Amino acid sequence: MRLVRHGLVGVACLALATVAYAQSTAVAVPDNAPVQAAPLDDKPATWGDATAGQSKAGACAACHGLDGNAMQSNAPRIAGMPERYIAQQLALFKNGERTSGLAPVMVPFASMLSAQDMRDVGAWFASQKAGAGIADDTVIADGPNKGLKFYQVGEKLFRAGDTARGIPACMACHGPSGAGNPGPAYPALHGQDSTYAVRRLEEYRTGTTTAKDADAAHFNLMASVAKTLTDEEIQSLGSYVQGLHARSAGTSQTASGH
């Protein structure tokens, strides 16, 4: 088995990429922006303070790592995640609306946090750099995708979607480099552990959730995307995003590893 890292090279579906980029740049808060006075999301919290969030995130390190780059496959990488997304997920855990996966572990920690704490923790992890993972480029031996490298099945869905099944390109919401969209709280996917990404896609495919507002939590959107995905497509998407990362300045070719 050979594995490869994917840099952000020639972007397919340029129109979708442009929309995603425009959305993110229109609503993103500069990295060095001060805490803002206006409340966000109708909650008594302002833009998070990364410095304050660093001290509040100490308990997160055991599973997610000091900088959010988790080293265990059952915990997601949260380094570089948009602040809004992290705060939203913490609120869902605290309110008992997210109950799958490691929710039993997360609930006690989230329950101790105020809305502002959640924003601060989100700001800290949003300021961290996400590590690059690796993707599987083993050639598929049989089935409908025979001859493709394993990650290429997911790559096609991520960049172009599948119009016949009404599946939009993942990058329309998550960005061409998988960095996420900080406005509507779409998560970053680049470098995400494939095991975690696969589990979340499988949860979306079931079409059931404990979230009180499934639209606000973006569950319904993801459920509609995932409902027709095959097991192979889900596994491949997990592999592709694990190897996805933005190309470093000055890099002329996709970085690869074995």
C-alpha cells in the first residue's frame, strides 16, 4: 500500500471554488482581530480570545493534542477549525444534542464552559496550524471504480460532486483546500483523520440526529449529501481529506510520502 499527501493543485470546478472562497473571505475575521463587542449567534458571547482560550483548552489536550492535532484516530483533529464551528459543537455537547461517538467523554468538559468560554476555546484552536495527513493511492482492483487510485473516488466527489445524484462538491462549503467556512460554521476537513471522517459520514447517512435544530447544526444538509454515498465512496472521501492540505508557499509540486 502506498500513501500520498495531496497539496492544493489546479482547482477543478473553478466556479464552485470561487464561490467558496468569496464566502469565506467575506465573513472571516482577521487572525489578529480583537474581541468584538457585538454578540454572535444570539448568544451572550463575543468573538473569542485565543490567549484566553489557550488556558481554557488545557483539558482538551489529552484527546485532541496541545495544538488540536490529535494523535489518536477516535478523536478529531481540531487545529485550524473555524471558531464558530468549535463553539457550536461544544454547545451541542453541553445541551445533550450531540450524543454519538465520544459524546460521553465530551459532555462533562463542555458542560463546564460558558458561551464565551466556547468562543475562546474555538479561537485558540482556530489559530493553530492543522497537520497534513496521508491518503491511500492503492489502485482499486475491481468494482465500478476499478483502475482508479483509492483516494481519487473521494477526490472527484470533493471537487466536482455528482450531479446525477444531486451531490454538490464538498469544496463548495468546506473550501478548495478543506479549510472550512468560518461564516456558517462549516468545519475544516484538511488533514482530518480518515477514521473519524468516515464515522461522521456514516452518521450523516443514517439521516437521524438528536440535534433540536438539525438545519442550524447543518445535519440535514450533510444527511442529504451522504444518503446515497456507498461504503467505498465514504471510505475514499475519508482517505482523501486525510491527505488534503494547502500547498506551502514556494512549493511547486504536490508533496508525497510513502
